[in-house]
Amino acid sequence: MQLIGYTCSYIPVELLALTGFRPYRLLHGDVDSSKRGEKFVRVDACPMVKSNLDHIFRNQNDFAALVGSTGCDMSRRMLDVAAENTRIPVLVFNNPRTDNRTIFHDEIDWLTQRLERLSRRQFNPASIQNEVTKWESMRVELRTIDERRAANPSQVSTASFHEVMTAYCQGAFDRDVSICRERADRPRVYLLGSAITYESNAILRLIEDHLRIVGDFNCGLSRALDIRIQEPTLAGIEETYYGQPPCVFKRPDRRFIDHVRDETRRLNCTGVVAWTLDYCDAYEFELRKIERTIDLPVLRIRSDFSLQGSSQLRTRIEAFVEMLCSKT
Amino acid sequence: MFEDIAPAKIGLEEWSRQFACVSDDLIRRYTYYGNNEWGIYLSPPATFMVYGARELKKLKYDNSLAALRLWGFTFNESERLFRARQNGMRVIATMGDLGTVPVIVMAFPSCIPFYPDCTWWTPFFNESTVLLDKASELGVPEASCFVRSSLAAFYKRAYFPKPEALFASTGASCDDYSALMQMVQDLGHDLTWLEIPYRRQRHEEDDPEEFCGTEQGYQYAARFDNYLANEYRRVWDKMRALTGNGDTAELKRSIRKANRLRRLVAKIKKTAGQASVAPFPALEMMVVEFGNLYGYGDIDEWTDIVEMVHNTVSERAAKGTGVLGPDAVPIAWITPTADPLLLNVAENLGARIVETEYVINQAHVEIDENIDPFLALARSFMNASLIGSTSERVRRIRDSVNQGRIKGVIISNMLGCSHCAMETRLIEEKLKDLPVLSIDVPAPMGITEQLRTRISAFMETLR
Amino acid sequence: MVLGLDVGSSYTKGVLFDGTIVRKTLIRTSFKPRQAIEQAQQELQGYARMAATGYGRELVAGAEKTITEITAFARGASYFEPSVRTIIDIGGQDSKVIKLKDGHVDRFVMNDRCAAGTGNFIEKIAQALSLSMPEFGELAVNAGRAETIDSLCVVMAETEILSLVGEGKRLEDIVAGVCDALVRRIDGIGSQIGIEEPILFCGGGPLNPGLVKSMKRVFGNVLIPADPQFVGAVGAALSV
Amino acid sequence: MKDILTPRERFGLLVIDEKPDRCNVLPLVTSHAATVKGMRLRDYYTDGEKMARAQIAALETYGHDAVSIFSEVGIIAEAMGTEFEYPENDLPIQRKPVLEKCAIDDVECPDPINDGRLPVYMEAIEYAYDALGDRVPILAYVPAPFTTGMMLSNPNKFLIQTIREPEAVGRILDKSLRAAIDLCYHIIDKGGLPLIVDPLASSSVVSPATFRRYALPYERRLVQFLHRYDLDVILHICGDTAPILELLPETRADLISIDQVSLAKTQEVLSGKMRLIGNYDTSKLAFSAAEEIAREVREMVRLGMTTKKGYIAATGCEVPVHAPIPNVMAFVNAAKESGWYWV
């Protein structure tokens, strides 16, 4: 089955699936592919964007189309670069940064039409309902895993959870994933930052050797779980995707900051792990702000993926744990 | 006295000597908002150097009265704004928008629009890390755009008065900007956000009726104009609430003023580009171009200056005189340089900049005077190259390069600037048949010998 | 009597500790941490317990406790200067800024892989200028002013510096600029958590008078402990 | 409280009638800088780089708000031919006035690049500007024509001439003015802000009538010259200026630095007209205890800050060469502490 690539949590996966192509979230990130991506963009581009470009370029025959959003500048421009370097059709969806329902509504409308044209299919209430039900039931299942992760003590590791979410983001429900149900009494932390990529599992495991991530908010991972479509119609899809907890690029950013604070409280977190990619400036700005306003210790990891597994990273994580323990 | 001087680029000391011959009457003629008490515009560049603009020591300037007025206007902005505020005028910050909101603001009596964003040049003119260091201290990542110095300026309250209202754009404009302006809002300012839609380019299969085009040939869905027009109406409402008045006839007048300025600048660019010898230096040309953003702060004076520049350029072009030799190699310059000195350096090394793409195209097109003013403003803004796809920007660059007799292209990048990071490779690729040099301006005082050598070698290949 | 070992990337530091420093030793690690550890253990005989920190801490067999440098510095700092709020350590590979609250680590940051924020930066530049470290420090402290060096990257900075040399700038002003650049970088890293006085400058950095001068220039008052290199080792000893 | 602005930004706000974070603090640290740096005085005033380095060291020690490039008021007269002697550890001493040797018409206007110790001055300004010019104003003291005129001559003879031969005095002052203007040109091109000093025009030296007739018109012409550059002009007159307070606005200077005159009285006369700089008693700086200095400075600053047009906390005259460093520190710290406008 051909894939329909997409870049952002604001793009309704149900609409993509209606095309008959498999929705595949572009969430690649590792040292090698990111280096290779420098063929298309400058070194100081987002390392995930570089990885994704490499992935798209090397697998261009797999993709029927790419759907992007204006969510962040680099990911929007990533599709410009993809369009110039491949023959894959590209659709870019206008995702307003401010509270502007009109634009969002019109753009969902546009996206729907374009997807219909692309797939030569007519979406109808029945097919829409069908698709929403399918994805919603998947999310219900994921939420139960997430609840076990959030339980105190936590029952599921985020590394495991990441594997399940990977299946979801790649539209591969049928993939076999093993869930680690190991109960953990380690310090409970919240994970923030730019996208956790498919290749980030190792770093999650490294963190979870000492800590337990019980909740997260970033461009990938559990964001999809905030999508709870009540009414299985186009309007319902629009309503839900528009109203999801705002990403860091929304202005003003108050709702984002509040959301993070509320979640860390709800989950009884004792610390925050903030993982950002190099050159992801907007996230960097917000994280610094969170660090200054939130009442929890923050472990900062900023990298272009190459930090993964380094001894410095291990030292940092261990020192963070020592710090958390000395505080309680 | 200026009539008899042959055009040349001169240094600080020569300007001081030349200035000694300027009559007191002339000095008193150019004042802030035509008001003698508030302050004068004219002084030689040395004055601003004494007040801390250290780079001025290294620069060479055009020796015309027009250029003198140009610099006077630019470097007196800070004082002018404070004086305006002291005299009861309202100072309004328009950020990240570049070219449109100030036109609305100046339709309100005693409201002065200004661009805090222009502080991004201050570290370069001052050869100083004062503002950049403060920005870091305030929590701005060091690899982000130099516009971060404007946050420090807001914090320090020494570069412009506290604005009574701020308008800031977000959306398809620039992420770093928008993150910074969020920090400005957090400092406690009354800030209104504007949504800038992404100008999605038209696809072949799209229904032609829904589409419209810009002056520069971009095609996009007509509804985007309406989104933007609505945002501008919000600016209008906000300004009305602030000032208690608001007359659309004034807005139309203000649009006419903007158009007059824009027409003049377009004529200058054209005349200068076509002249046999470069009639005006690249640095002053850049100041003129960017005046379409910040000139609204004292629009009458600025238009008068630009008019004078136009006369100077036309006269020189007609006579075939200018500031560079006839053998200077015509090139195009892409993306404005953070360091003004670089334009001077490039000229010294034999370049003549005849075409520019400073990502401020929206500020150069005329605003339609015959339709609803908000819609007209929106349409003019849709010409912005940053809000569309890179492919479109590249195409436009391509077109302009083809028209001229351009021998090479210099792309000036900034580390950490997202559009540079993403676009430069594509631009290089698409201009493959022309020699292209892509350079980085790292930071104040970053023009190293190595960078000079690179430009120099590039110019040698073009000869 | 406790043996505290701080196995760093450049030096292995050891102290024999019983509430005060009884004896100490400093050994070049030079990629042979096991050898350095053994040597330190031999030189500092007479301990009953042992604790280790530093990047090679896991290699210390028989250590009763191993802690990270961050925690060790915090403990050690409160021994040298109990009032300290911020610790700055400019190490060979890593630099860290640690904020303390009631003697415990409240927040900390480290440089990201980039060498521009570490002592390595100065060593690289000194090499490029053919200066020994003592010469470098001596020159820097006698500078009249500091040239501005702005590159965030050590490789680019090197070019920038050589170009300053080419322009005929004074060597002492250039090296002072190098120190300033490093300290400004530390300031940038530290600004993420907010640097508060009193500040303790420890590790190998304080041995370079030029760096000390830059620290004072940027941060105002900076405290330097009696044995700046042994803060981590003492901290380790204090942990058991 | 920690400074929010750099001295440069602070001064910039003052001269456009805005309140800065705190008032500018400017003890007139001139040759005293040599003491701070532990340098022989002769090195300080004969070597521009050393002068600048001493100034920078002083700034790093005290944290005040400007660099003051200056050694003594004979600098122009010397470049015009008046002879000086350079003791190793004292300021230059005037030996033979040039007008004892020749007539004023034979005296040439000096070239700041070559004559006397003016090159020392130039080098110092350039060095300091290069080092700190983006954040600190570099003030370069320029003797006003009246003071230079008197240094060209035998002082007594000069004073007698003012009564008997006004025309001859006029020629001396004209030439001194030209020399001062030439010097200002060069100072500006190096990035320095000229500060006019006219100590010998003080009422402690000459009568108000002499001041009005000979000093003031030339001060005004020098100010006018600087105003063409759109620069803000500081005029410093030490000693007693009480009898000429009313005349001072006529100099058109933007900031007036005063010495032995009551600050309160000066405010009464000048508060809405000129920005005031002053005026802590420098002998106290040399001999009082630090605590007493701090207390008195706080009082002075509190009063000074009520000046309508703006105020700079300063010493009335140059900080004595050998003033104890802790005393100057006490001055600066006390002035900073009590000088806050922004809360």
C-alpha cells in the first residue's frame, strides 16, 4: 500500500486515511540520515527535517503524496524542498497560529477536496464515520496504555509506549508490539520538547533506566491521544483537531504553558525532561520560559541526535536523578 | 555647495570637513516632524560614531546631501521617537509585518509607527554585543536571528520609548520573530497578534475562478486576501479604541503617501540598475529600500529625502557619473546582510549590486487606491516572498536575474535563520548556470579576512 | 579517613580526607584512567573508605559510593564556601553551571557537545597561536582590552582569531578576547538557569589568570576556593 | 540593584531628557587613574596607550560611567610652544610660556597629529574608544580658549592685558579657539566626546566681568562649533562659580559641571535650564573616611536628582591623584545606590 506522508499533529489522520493510502507521519531522526539530508538543506536546518528529507528522497516511490502544515517554518519549507527534489505531490495545509477558526475551517475544506481529487474518491458521511470509528477505537486502546503509564506507580514504560505510538504514526495497527509492563517506582518525570523521532527509543530507554516518563507533550508521541472525536463527521474532525491542546507555535503561548503545568501536576511529576533538537528555536524559547516559570527541576537535552548514548548524557541523567533524590 | 561636488564615496573625516562648509540655514531646515524645537536631522556621520556607532569609522559614504539626510534620518530615529513621545504623540510598534501595519497606524493623527525589528542592525553598527548579551540573559537562544536584539531593547527602554500598542505578526512570517515577540508580550506590553496566512501557490488542477494574482506574479486563492484584510481591520479597531478616532478617508490618504514613496523607490532602483556607472552606493541603496519599512515614522521628511535621492541618482545617471568605476561587475544580492559593512566590502572588491532580493517585496508594490483599503493592503502584502513557497521565491529571483546583465549572485545567510537554512541550497541549485557565492555573516565584527578572500576570489572569477 | 577520587578526562584528582584535606594528588589521566586511579590510590594510602566521581567513576573498583560530578561539586563547594549559590566549572570536555539551594543541587546545565564552551577551546586556540598555557594566561591578564571574538564554534573562532592576528591586533588583546568569548559562552549556558551570587569558580579554570579576569569582568565578584581542582574529589569524599 | 543600562545608554537617555535606570556617576577620574593602575604619572601623560589602559583599569575598579582622557590644562598651550617639564611622579609643570619668547602672531596653530603631547591624547582616545566605545562614553577634556590663552602667557601679564590691551588678548583667544576647534575635530574623528574645561575662568581666578568679556564668548563659540555636530556639550569650570551662575546658560552648553558652589543654589538658578554635574568636594575625597564620604554623597545625590533637566553625580573637580582607592569606591557605590530612578 502506498503511503501518504504527513508532518504535523494538526493534520487529521482520518482524512488522510480516507484516500486509501496509509498515513505515515514523517518523524525520522538519526545521525546518519540527518547528515545525508544536508544534501538538500544547510547544516543549520532542523535535524529531523534533514532526516525526513533523506527518508523521503530514498523512498520516494512509496509515497503517493506528502501533506504538510504551516505548523512550523522548517517543516513547511521541508515540503518545498521535497517538491523540488522528487515528483511526489505536495499539499500544504494552513494551520493558523492564532485563534482563527475561519482559516482552519476553510483549510479542512480545501484539504478534503484535494485529498478526494488525489485519490479519485468521494468521501461521504458513511466513509468518514467509518474511518473516525476505526481511528478512535485505536486511540481508545492507546489511551488505556497511556493510563497505565500514568498510574502511580507507573505500569508501562514510555519506551514501550513509544513503540505502540510508532505503529499508530505509521498507520500500521497490525504491527506486533511488545509492551513492557514493568512496574516502576522511579522518579516520575514529564517529557517535553521537539519531536521524539522513530529512532529515539534508545534515548528513552536510557532515561528510563533511572526515571519513569509518565506523560509527554511534544510534536509526536502521545499528542494523538488528545484527539477525541465526539461526532464522527467532517465537522467533528475539524472541531477536535482545532481544539487540541495548542502546540508551542500558537500565539499567545499561555494555553501551552498552562497545559504543561496542569499535566505535570495531574501526573504528580517531580521533574521535567526537555529534549530539543538543534535549531528548533521556537521550542527552545518556550522551554526556557517553562524552566523559568514551572516549579519543577528540568533536565535539558539539546542535540542533533548524536548525543544519544554518550557518556555525558548518562552523567547528566544520573546527576538529575541525584538532584531529584536530594530534594525529596 | 553640494551641487559642485563630484560623486564619490568618502570616509568619516572627509564628511566632517565637508560638513564644515554646510550652512547653518541648511542644518536648521531638516527637523523632526518639521518642528524646530524637537531636534535636527543633519550632522556628519562622525556624530553618531561619537555616540557609539563604532562601525561608522570603517564605512564609506556617498558624499551627497541626499545621503547625509538619509543617515541623519536613520541614526536619529531613537531620539526622534523619544521626542515625539515627550511631546504627547503615541508611539506604536509594528513588528514582523514589514510594510503594511504602519500605513494603517499613520492614518491616526499623532500616532507614530516604528519597527523595533530594525534594532537587529544595532549590534553591527555599534560593533557591540551589548544587546545580544542581554538577549541571552533574558533567555533567548544564541543561535536565533539577530532580531533578538530588539527584545533586549524593549527590556532596556533606552532605544525607543515604551510603545502604547504593539502589533506583531505570526503565522507564515517567521518563527524566531514570533517567539521573540511572545517574549516581548511577556514583558508586559499590550500586544495584538496578526495571523499571516501562508500563500499557497496555485496548482494546475485548481479552479481558476477562485484565484487571484499579485503584482509579482504569485497566484493564490482569493480568500487569503480576506483573511488578511480582516486582520488589518482588527488593527484599525484597536487603533480606534486607543485614540478615540479613525477616519477611513485618512487611511486612503495614508495609502497615497505610501504609494508615492514606493513609486519613488522603484524608480530609483530602476534608474540606478540601468545606469552605465553605479550612481549610488549599495549601502545607501539598502537604506533607501528599507525605508519602505521604517520611513513611515516621519513620512513627510522621509519622502522628501527619497525624492532628493531620486534626483541625485537621476542626475548622475544622466551624466554618466557615479561612485564606482565602470568596470565594477554587476551582481545580484539575495537576503539582506546583517552587517552593513559587507556591502561596502563587496563594492571595494569590485562588485556592483544592481539587483536585490531583500525579502521585503511586499513593501515595494503599490497599494490599490480604488478598492477597499484593507483589502488593498492585504493584496499588497501577499507579495511577500517569505510567506510563500521557496520555489516561488526562487522563480522570482530567477526572473530578476534574467532581466539584468547580472554576472553573479551573492547569497548572504545568517546562522540559525530558518528560511536561510531551508532555502539557500535550493536557490543555489536553481541558479546553477550562474556563479553563486553563499556566505555567512556570523556576528558583529564577523567580517574576517577569510570572508574577504572568498568574496575577492569570487569577484575574480567573474571578471 | 576517606579517599575521594575525581576521575576527569584530563586529570585524576585524589584527596585523603577526614573533615579537612590531609593529602592530595593530581595525575594526568591521558586516556589511561585505570592507571591514574591506581597511582592515586598508591600515593594516598591510609584510607578506610573510598568514593568516586568524574567521568571515569565507574572504573574505580571498591568505591563505596559513586556520584556524578554535579553532585560532587555541590557537596565539595559547600565545604570550601558554604554560602555559595552558583558553581561554575570549566572543564576540558565539559563545562557546567550548577545552582545550589540549601547546599543541594537546585538546577544545573552543561554545555552541549560543542567545544566552544569548554577549556578545550582555550587549549585549541593556544595551540594555534603556539602558546603554552602559562604564557596564554600571563598574556591575557596583561591585556589592555579584549578583542571581540564572536564565533560560537571553535573551528570558526580559530579562523577569526588567526585573521585578527593577520590584521596586526595585539596578541594579549586577542587572548583576552578568547577568554571573554569562553566566559560569555558560559554566561549563555548559565542564563538558562539564572546565575546568582556568590559564584564559586572551580576546576582547572581558575589556574588561568586570564580566565579569572574575564570571569570577574562578566560576573562581577567570583570566589575561588583554595584548591579549585579538588572540589569534586572532596565532594566525593563527603558523600560517604 | 544591578545596572540595567550601559554607561553609554544611560548618558544617551540623559541627554534626550529621559530618566535613565539610575543617575550617571562620574567622579572626574583623570590622572588618578595612574594611581589605580600603579603607574608612574609621567608614563600616564606621555604615553597614550598607557593613559587609556589606566583609564580602563580605573573603570574596571570603580564601575563609573565614562572614560576621562585628560592630564592637565596646558595641553594645547604646550603644543603651541609653551614649555613644560615632566617630573617622573607629578603632573607636567609649566616652565616657559610661549608668549615670553615670541608674539602671538608668530605662534602657529598646533597640529593634533604631531605637536606637543596632543598625539598622546589622540592615541589614548582611539585606544579607549576601540576598547569600550560601544558601551562607555569616551570623554576627552579640551581646555577652553581662555584657559589656553592664560597658559600661553605669563598669567599675571595676561590678566593685566585684559584691562590694558583687550585687542591683544582677543588675538590670543582667537588663536586658542582655532586650536581648540582643530583639536575637537580630531577628537571627534577618533570617537571621543569633547568636554570643555575652563578652570582659569573660575571666579576664584578672575572677576565676573572678565569672565563675561573674555571667557564666555569663546566658550560659546566652541559650544556652537560642537552643536553643529549635534553633540551635547559638557562645560566644566572648577572653583567658585557662584558669581557667574546666571551667566552660564549663555555659554549654551547642555551640561554644566560645577565645583565650589552650593548645589542647592545652583539648582535654584539653573535647574530648568541646564543639566547639572557635580559637585562633591575633592579634598574630602582625599582626606575623609569612606563612611563619611558615602553619607555625604548619598545626600548630595538625593538633592541632585531633583534637578529638572537632569543630573550627573560627580566630583567638583578632578579626583586627587593620590586619593585613596576605597574612598573613590565609596563615592561611586554610594552614588549608584541612592541614584535610582527606575524602581
